[in-house]
Amino acid sequence: MANRIHPSILNANLAALDDEIRRIPSADAIHVDVMDGHFVPNLSIGLPVVECLRKNHPDRFLDVHLMIENPDLWAPQYAETGVDSVGFHIEASQAPIRTARQLRSMGCRASLALRPQTPIEPVADFIAEFDQILIMTVDPGFGGQKFLDAMLGKIRRTREFVERSGADVWIQIDGGVSAATIDRCVDAGVNVFVAGSSVFGADDPDAMVRALREQADRRAAGGLS
Ligand code: DX5
Ligand code: ZN
């Protein structure tokens, strides 16, 4: 499975998002963090901005990460904008399977996100209901935090559950991804990497996207990086 780099625009210039997105043509997707100030102690952007991003960048893969309360109500409205993937947190959802099925019926990929303290085991029996599992490798809410090594076991177990299901479920991680942490995540079974500050803090963000992907591909192929 090819490795994908999804830069998070949370740490980009939020008042110039169109320009920021154009700076990373090599990205496999744009990771859009939506925060409501309740599910996480931070507020970012919402539905009207996501609608504009979809219109302004019709050819980019938009990977929305909802860190909000009541995602069963809101997630379909994000799918309605035509984004490619909508991720919502299991901790905030009353009906994750029903919401995932609704997203898929709208032609949108369904991604299930887990906070660091949330175990993957309860999801194992219905993991094939999702197109992606998003394992947070920091407490959600802010960019620039330190990668939590303690998540590697959960990532490995998620990879086992996905392989056992036989379904094509992407495993995404989000938080603290950089050249220093990406190898151990590849080893644990991740194939989709969200990277915020390591990409937008680089002198050349697009070169960093390519470098991270090449490093992950090399590692997955068993080579030294
Ligand atoms: C954090 C967000 C992330 C964040 C990642 O809650 O979900 O997408 O932007 O930023 P870095 O890569 O800097 O940890
Ligand atoms: Zn995110």
C-alpha cells in the first residue's frame, strides 16, 4: 500500500488558505482540522470555510478531521460539500456505524478517529465499516505537540485487525509526525501520515512532503533511511 502524506493546514496561515494549499502541490491530500471549542479546547474553521475550500480546490483530495461534538448530525453536512473524506471521533458519536454508512452512501470516505486514551479493541468487530482509522498520536486540539510513542502498540493492533478483516482500511496517524518519528510509524503499520508543523514549519513545505513520503516508502520497502 502506497504511503500518503496529508499536510494539516492548522498551522498554516489560516487567513490565506488558498495560497497555503497551493504551496504543497505534492501532497496526497489536504488535512482540514475542524474544532468547535467544546470537544477540544480550540476553535478553528467550520462548514462555510470547508465549502469554499472545496470550490476553490476542486481537484485536491480534502481530508476533513472533525474534532466536534455531535458528529452524527454534522458529519453528513460536511460530506454534502463534496469533500473526499470525513473523519469523526468515536468518543463524540452515538452511532458511529450509522454515520459511517451515511457518509459512504453520499460517496464520501468514512474515517473513525480515536483519542490517545481510547482503545481500538471495541472497534475490531466493525472496522470494515470504515475507510480509514485515524489514531491520534497527540491529544487533539493543537499542532506542534510531541509524538506519543505509547501509541505504537495501538497502531500495531489496528493493523492486525485491519488485515484480519480483509478490508482496505487506511491507517492514519495525526500528531507529531516528522522525519524523526515517521520510521517507527511505518514499522507499526501506518500508511497515511498527517503532518502539520513539520511541513508548514519547513523552508520548502512541498519538498518536505516529498521527503517524508520518500522516507516512508524507503522504510516500508525495508531499506535504511
Ligand atoms: C491536532 C490536529 C492535527 C495537527 C497536527 O489536534 O488534529 O492535525 O494539526 O499538527 P502537528 O503535525 O504539528 O502535530
Ligand atoms: Zn487532524
